[in-house]
Amino acid sequence: MAITFEVIHKDIAGRVGKLRVNDKTVRTPALLPVVNPHLPLVTPREMREMGVEALITNAYIFRRSTEFHDRALAEGLHGVLDFDGVIMTDSGSFQLSVYGEVEVSNRDTLEFQQAIKSDIVVPLDLPTPPDAGPGRAARELAVTMERIREAQALFPDANLAAPVQGGIFTDLREEAGRAVRDLDFTFAPIGAVVPLMESYRYKELVQVVLAAKRGLSPGTAVHLFGAGHPSMFALAVAMGCDLFDSAAYALFAREGRYITPHGSLKIDELAELPCACRVCRSMTADELRKSEDRERLLALHNLHVTLAEIARIRQAIQDGTLWELVDERCRSHPRLLDGYRELLAHVAELERDDPVSKRRFFYRGSETCRRTEVLRFHEVIPRIPLGERVLVSFDGQGAPGFDTVLNFKPPFGPYPVELAETFPVGQSEVPEWDDDMVRSGCAGIRSLMEAHPESRFTVQCGEVWTRLVLEEVPDAEVLHEQV
Ligand code: GUN
Ligand code: ZN
């Protein structure tokens, strides 16, 4: 198969990569705008000028279109759409799940997608809705897997994507991911998540995506099918999603909605256009509202904002600041915060992929204490060699009579002075200490104590922290005065 994926930078489970398809390259994370040939609010050529390297369109629409069917077969999609980047086609499965039966077979759609020269073709998977029980989800997953195998057998040279289904059941999602991995796919979309996102069920979204990722190979490019709102991209990338497709820019424009990285606003309620794009800087909110071209201008703005968020995420990964971006974005809606907290609940799996060193670590409140860097620190401190009598000093003052003196930096915990300049201690910025971060640092003291039962520990913490430290580290001697 002529799809390859190369990971270049990593942060959390997110990555900046290069997807190569038929000698064309797409930088990931990437957004594939959805193009409807009948209603091109923004043309593919304009998209190309905005930096779009790949787009997605629906083979089903071309198949049924009196206007485009023959042209697509004769000229190919790249000719009809006037786009020389990567074009992915969807099979119409989603139409099937939303509108009922689609009169097309797996073989038909695969043949048609190849005949119109699609770069990435999708079999006719079955998107299982979230309200389906485990029996139905398992049966539908079996059909999807059968169709993926059939696709591989019929068209061994095609650039096939293998959708991961399984409804809301994490065991099925993981099994689906493993099955796709065993078939050696480099490109896997995670399907049937649109209804979860539409009803803000981000916690379950995180559960199913992480389950699918556990089964998939780390070398597989993962597409999140139908994820179009920029406020959740950072969260999805942190889980290891590499590609998104968005119809939201156009659908929202049609409904008079103005997308921002934190949410969307009704254009009728806007007094200002708080955005740096060409549209927003060339007119007032009132002019946009009254413009005859309003739908198209809104779509242009929406697409600009969406693409800018993808660029911001790629930069954050290279800077090692993706956690901070996830934290910021997930505070735009309480249900997104639920998703973020669910992600933090899986930090042990994420820690394996997370880089050992980053440029900086900013403390942003209690969630920060559960980040990968804190967990890893707590896992490595037991390896610090210690003498018999150990002092952990909150104010960094040493004292006579101790064999080992350690400093203390929340939310991490105790560290030897030799680590003062290394990540994360040296690159972390914390505000005035609060209870959550000091408790997290105390967890670090506890893991050190567990690893060194032969040592005796004294914590010199100053008056304000005495009560909390006694609670958190009951087996240490706690001093609140200078020793
Ligand atoms: N678009 C949004 N969700 C899906 C899905 O589950 N499968 C396919 N093929 N397309 C989609
Ligand atoms: Zn704008």
C-alpha cells in the first residue's frame, strides 16, 4: 500500500507527523475539510491557498449526482474538484447510519472510489450508534471487519483506510483496533463518534478513542471521523489522533454560527469579530451580518479558525506544551472538562509515549498534578540513592546530622540538588504553593519512603504546611522549625 506515516515530534500521545499518500505529503495533525461538490462555499482551490493539504468528499454524492458522476469517472476527482493535494473519499456509511439504507455494496463503493481516483478509499463500514447494546455492537463490528478483509482481498493495491468501530464498548473498540493492526493498516479512522460529540459526551469519547488506540499500532495514522469543532482538537490530538475532517465550517456557516477555538457564537449576537483572519479584519460584525455573501464569508472565517487551531496544536507538540493547550481548551465547556479529567485518569498509558524532557511545564491548577510529567517523576524518584537519615527541606536549607538532604518542588516532590536544572524541576513554573500541589509533592515523598524502608525521613516544611504534611506523610518526622 502506498500510504506511509512517519512520526517526527511527540507530546503526550500526540504527534507531529508526515502522512505520505501517492507521493503527496500531508503534515499532521491535519484537518481535511469536507467538500460537497454541489455547495462549494469555499472552493478546493481556495482551501489549497489556505494551506490545506488534504480534503475529504463523499463518494456516495458523486455516485448519485447527475452533474458529477460521469465527469468524476472521466476526469478523476482531482480534475473535477481542481485540487492537487490528497483527496480522501468516504463510502457513504455515515449516510447509511443517519438516513437508513444505502443501495450500494462494499465492492461497488470500493470500485467506484478507485475509478474516480481517490487517494484514500474507505470500505462500507457500519457506524454503530451509541445507544446500541453490546450484542448489536459486536455483530456490526464483525460485519465491518469482514468488509475490511474483503476490501483487502479484492483490492490489495488500493490505499485503504480501516475504520475502527465497536459502539461505546471499550473492549470491542480495543479488539477492533487490534484486528486492524493485525491486518497491517497504516491508516485507521475511528468511526461512529459524531453522535457522542454532538451530545457533548466527551468522557465516553475519550474512553472509546483510548481503547481503540490501545489496540492499534503506534505507527498507524489515526483519523477521527467527523470531528470538526476546533475546541476538541487538542484533547483528541493528546490521545493520539492525527487527522480530522470537518464539515462544521460549512454547516455552522449555514446556521449563522461563528466558530472560535473555544466554542461557537451566533453571528446575530456578535458586536465584534474577535479574530485575526482576512474576513474579520475587513468588516464589522454588522457588515458581516448584513452581507449578501454572509454564508460564504462565515465559512471562510470558520475554516481559517479551524486551520489555525491545527497549526497551534502542531506548534504546541514541538514546544512540549500540549498539556497546557488541552487544559486551556477543555475549560471552554464543563463536558470537555469531563473529557480532560477522563484523559488524566488514563495518564499511566499516556506516560509511556510522553517525551522525557520538554521545554517547560506551567502549573495551571489541580489538574496539573495528574499530568504525565508528575507521574513519571513519582516513578523515578525511588531510584535516588539515599543515606540513612534523610531530610526533605521545603525551603532548600540543609542541616547538620543528615546523610542526604533533598529539596522539594511541588507538584513533583523531593529531588537532589543535582536535578535542580533538569526537566521537570528546572523548567517548571509554579505559582504560590497551594494544597493540591503540595499534596502531590507529598505523594512523591511517600514513593521515595516506600522504596527506602531502611532510611529515616524528616520533612522540614515550615509552619503553614505542617498539618497537611502530617496528614500526607504520617510516617515521617515533621519539623516546622529550622533544624
Ligand atoms: N463519518 C462520520 N462517522 C463515520 C463512520 O463511522 N464511518 C464512515 N465511513 N464515515 C463516517
Ligand atoms: Zn475571522
